[in-house]
Amino acid sequence: MSELRGLIKQFDNIAHETDERRLKLEQQMRLNIEKTKKAIDGGSEGSGENKIASMLQKMVNEHGIE
């Protein structure tokens, strides 16, 4: 994963700001972020935070962390 991150950073440094490939990459990244946010939220406000809190609590309970 770090290699991919490095390659993307290198591409970003050499690509011109109006390069079509760069614009498509930025758009795809934004879409992925929005998709992930919606998946976490489950389509309603605050439910994402509740899901994360529930998952963390479950992990704490499973591992006996106080």
C-alpha cells in the first residue's frame, strides 16, 4: 500500500494541474471518500458514529481492555 501511495504522490508531483488523468484521479478519490462516508453513516445522521462506537466497545469487551 505504501508503494501505491508513493506512486500516486510521484504522479501528482509531475502531472500538470489540468492533466485529464490527474483530474480523473482526484474525482475518483472524492467519490470513494463520499461512498465510504455514506456506508459508515448508513444513510442517516449520527448512525455512523454509533456504529463505530459499538464496534470499539465490542473490541474492548472481547479483549478485556479497560
